[in-house]
Amino acid sequence: MRDSDSIVNSSDQPTALRREGGITLSSLRAFAAVAEAKSVSGAARLLGVSQPSVSIQLAALEQACGVLLFRRKPQFVLTEVGQELFVRARLILSRVSEFEASALELRDVSRGRLSIGLSTPHVAMPLIAGFTARYPAVSITTKIGNTTTLLDDIARCRIDIGMMTLTGPVAPFACTLIAAPRLAVCLPSDDPMAARPAVRASELAGRAFILREEGSLTRQVLEAAFIAEGLTLNVRLVLGSREAMKEAVAARLGLGALFEGEAGHDTRLAIVPFVSLPCSTGVYAVSLKESLEIPAVRAFVDHIPAGP
């Protein structure tokens, strides 16, 4: 064996080595290269680094694993443990290569992926349509949820962006205002109050209401409007979606609440805004601040028109 193929302190190393430091990708790459080239000099040529660098990385890996990975004479041959770990090292390195390829793809906004959660389809869909028209190769997935579940999904990186109604920006997220709709009461189109330009919570005292589920900002703002006037909501039903609430109102089970623009063109229903609400609301695009470094996320946020 040539001197250039010697490993630092390799000739006198005991079978069991003292564990020092941790396992790094550099040491795994050096290990795999030596196994393929059967020499340090060959591994150095494969990796485009110096022979001492490969020797140091391999010695560090053996110390971290606590075993010898190679028999050194007359050439580098994997030990039984080394053969088993070589298979695992190649698997790890292949996964890293896949990750690097994916990262390079994500840097190209025209070919990226974007997961979007939304509680306001009437606001979100036109934005998504405009974005896909500009970036047709971006793969988009969507998820419906309420404000609470979407914020949790963003925090846990289940989605990249959430479009939802908030009473204001929420720390520590990045929040971009899209629209500022008012809360409105939803009632049958022939209800005596249907022609009113606006209504106060006090004028609806005693009327039965269909509430949204816990976590819905629509419900939170409605409850706050009644509490602000010292009133108690008369709750008949609690339903888990806006569409279910609208159907219940159309069936005359009670009144509902939604934000302007959410009723669509349902002629069975009338929408009358509330006045003197205790808090203002807005539809926001929400993401983790660090997610703005992902090109597709940044491109989507930049696609939002300035101002509500």
C-alpha cells in the first residue's frame, strides 16, 4: 500500500475505536468514495479534494461509529460491518441528492410547488387563478379550514400559505392584507330585515342563530358583537361549514353570519352588514416569515394587489 493511501493513525488503531464527534455528510461521502475506489487517492480524485482531507474524514467516521470500516492491506476492503454501513451510507447519500435536486427545483418559481389553505374561497380562488395563469408549471394543492386550523397548519408546515379572515396581523406570522369585508347577518330573502342597509346586534336580540364551529373567526366576531351590547346569542344549531349554515338559513332554521362576498348569488338569501362592530376584520395571506424565502411563496405574496 502506498503512503498516499494511508489513513491517519490507521495502522495502530484497535478494533473498537473511541467515539468522537458526530457523523457528517462529508465523512459519509468520503467513506463511499473510498469503498468505490478502494483507495484514498482514488477517492480524492472522485471527490475532487486532497488525500489528507479524505483520510481525516474517514478516520472521523470510524471514530464516530466506534468500528473499523476497512481492512487496509493489501488494499482497502470493507469489513463485514463496513459492508452493512456502506449500503446505508449510499441510501442516505441518494436521499440527500434527491433533496438537493428538489431544493434546486424549488428555487425556480416557474417549476415549484405550493400548498395553500383557505377559509375564504371567494377571495382565494381569483388570486389562485391569476397566479396559475402567470406560473402554469407551479403545482398547487389546496385545503379548506377555519382560521384556527389554518394557523396551526402553517405553524406545523402542513401548508405554505393560508388565506383567512383575521382581526389583524398575528405574530409571529407574515400577514399580507388582501381584502377588508364587513361581517353581515345572513337571513332569508323575504325576511322583514332583508331590505335594511345595515343592522345592529341589538335589533336581532332573541332571534335564533346558526353558528359556525369553534375556531371560526366568523363566530368569534358575531359573539363579540352581541357581547359588546350586553346580549346573549340564541343558538339553535352549530354547523361545521359556511355552506351548511347557508342551507340552514334558507330552510328557515335561524339566522347566520358571514362576511360580505361569501353568500355568492344565492337568491334565497339576503346579506345585511352589521354596524358598530367591536373589531375590524380583514382577509390575509399568512405564512411563516422564513417561508417567504421560498420563491413560489414569495411570488404568490407579491401577486397580491396592493391595498384591500
